Amino acid sequence: MDGLLQNKPIIKNYSELIRQDRDPLTKQGRKIVLDILSEGIKAASPKKAMIRAVKYEKRKLQILNQWERELSEETKVIVVGAGKATGNMAIALEDILGEKIDEGLINLSKESLSVKKELERIQVNPAGHPRPDHGSITGARRILKLINGLSEQDIVICLISGGGSALLEIPHQSLSLQDVQELFEQLTAVGATIHELNTIRKHLSQIKGGRLAQLAQPATVISLIISDVVGDELEVIASGPTPPDPSTWKDVQKIIDKYQLWDKVTESIQQTIKKGLKGEVKETPKADQAYFKNVHNFLIATNTTACRVMRDFTEQKSLQPMILSTKITGEARQIGRQLAQQINQAKPGTVIIAGGETTVTIQGKGKGGRNQEVVLGALEELANEKGVVLAALASDGIDGPTTAAGAIIDGKMKKKIVEQMGLEIKQYLANNDSFHFFQKTKGLIFTGATGTNVMDFIVTLKTHKK
């Protein structure tokens, strides 16, 4: 079932988080912030997005009132894809198209495999996330077999969402899976942005960067996409398996040079990049390729649409919400500090909503995620006042390599933590150990896998009255 469409609480430890403080204003503030975040996740429901986007009546397939075609008896419809939200997208598509789907295969992470029992025509292949694994490759090869040999009248529907970069992979012929895994870890450790990560991934893959669409030709490709990247650039989401790719081998070189990784990457990767720069390894497909006329990419859900729903919900609470940005990037702890400073100076009744995806430059050996680090950074700056609350949440329910989705704090916590628990915020930040900090202070937010992914949400609120 799509948990986002049920009446169960999105946040599993909702009641416990509200009861953390006896002060009525702080409890009220915590409740409002958690309710706002829950509305954001519900707004990003893949099933709702698919129902809005895809219509099929009297043999006519229509996408967002922008594309339509009548499907004949001979038209084959093949469904493929990968991503954290792709399982629920597939369930919705089967409900819409039914027996018109001939075959299908999607790569999903182990957290999303429960959708398998609700699918009849689309098969599920387990794959690795956040690191690609052999399942990512096996599934990708099976997908290529499905789309091989189709005709001009056939349609390939691609269901693409965040996490697809790891879940759908076939490394370049000259590279091993281990080469790709090690490079991903190196880039992540130095704080490379998702744009930079995916620029490199596209060039070192046989299925990313428009190549899936290329290999599906001459069939028509319809790509339904849920965005998990800042700016909603189609070529970046899941490393863009179906849109043309504007990046080049020179861009790959610049990124490797920027982070001084040339001597750290494997010999195989070095040689592949060198050959790419010489033109001995093909570039990713560009927009001037004629077959892209048969490829149609549709964005069906984003962080922006979810943040607007959160704003509208907040207005109904007689509060004054503002969407600061849906393109938040930068070092997680710094973003947290900046948001704390803003809410400190805000008028009572103010709610600041932000979306995007921060990064963490790993320097310590602790455990945490970018949203937990946002909140820990904010705690350094948050005013010691009643009713001031800040929380950050990964919309997919998985914040870094932890079991938590994010964390929540309030203005009374700092004094309590320093005086009663003896915890040093700076020490935990230095060790990138936000998870254990909030585990001790009971500030972790747990949702489990939500079945969607539109990046992260940050909400901060001032309810106290002077």
C-alpha cells in the first residue's frame, strides 16, 4: 500500500517528540512543525502525482495535457525505471493502464521491495542504494533486454525518481563495479554536489546520460520523473537516463581537479577519462541527436510543489509562513545556523519553510545525515526561548546512512543539554556525529521509507509571545 495515502501518522514517533517538553508553547510549536513536515511528505505522494499526470481513456494515453497518442492493439507498452519513489509510481501506473502494459521491470532498494506484492505486470529487481551493487547492474541489463528490438509504434514508459543513479547502473566497459563504488565514496567524502556527482556518473556509465533513451530507439520513450535535485534539471535527476546530456568529458576533468582526486581514483578511471578527453570514448548523447524527437520527459512532482502545500497548510493555522527557498544548498551545519539566526530575529507567529539538499563535508568518524547535521548546526545558534522550534527531514525517510529521517530541536534544549547532560555540540559537529547526539537527546525523527523522494524539508517556527 502507499503509506502516504493512508491515515497512519507519517512520523512514527510523533507523540514522543511532542511530549519532549512540558512547556505548552514548546509542545504546540513541536506539534505544528511536525504536522507541516507530514503535509510536505503527503504532498509528494508518487501515486497522487501519477494520477494527476497520466490519463488513459478509450485507448488514448495522455500525459499532463501535453502529449497524447491512441494506442492500437499492436502497440507494445514496456515499463522500466528505478528510484525510491518508482515502486509507488508503478503501482499507480498499473491501476491506470492495467492489461495494456505488456511487460515491465523496475530496480528498487531493499526498503521499497514491499510494493512487489501489489504489482502484477511489472517485475521488481532488488538493487543497491546509496552504492550501486551487482543487483543494480543485473536489473539494468534486464531492462535493456526488454527495450531491445521494439518498433516505432511501441512505447517505453520510464519511471524515474531520486536514487536512480545507484539503483540503475552498467559501468563503462573498461570499469568494474568496485571502481564506480570507490569513486562515489571519494566524491561524497569531499562534499561534491549532486550535479558534480552525476556529471561523472553519466560519463562512466552505459545507461545514464540519455543512453537509456538512445537504446530504446526506435520506440517512443515517455519518462515520468519525480525530482530530487535542486533546480529540477532533468539531466541531473537519477543521472538523466532519458534526457540529452549537456555535460562533457572536460566537465568531468574539472570536477576531478577541483577536489584533487586525480591521484586517488583507480587507474581504470584515470584511463577512461583520458580516453574520453581524447575522443576515444564516446560523449554522452547530446540534444542534436534526431532520436530525441521520440523522447518526452515530464516532471510530475517536485520539492517546490510540496513546499507550497506546506505553506498553504500553515496559513490555515493562522500563522505567517514564508518559503525561504526550494533551492537550498551548501554546508549543512552552516545552513542550520543561518536558519536559526533568521527565526531568532523573526516576529512571533513566523514559520520559515525551506527545501533543497545540503551537503556534509565528512571530517570525523561519527554517524549522521545532512538533515541531522542541519539541525545540530542550528542548535548552536537557536535562541534559548520557549516556542522556538526547528526541524529538518529527508522526504524519502532516510537521512544518510542512518535509520532516522531527520531531527527536531527547540529553544529550551541547549540549556538542558549543556547543563544536565554535559553534551558538547561542537564536539559532535567536529566528529560528524549528529545521529548519536540526537539519539541521546531523543530528537531523532523516524518515518521509515516513505516511498517518495523530493529532497529535504526544513521548517522553523516561533510561537512564543513576548
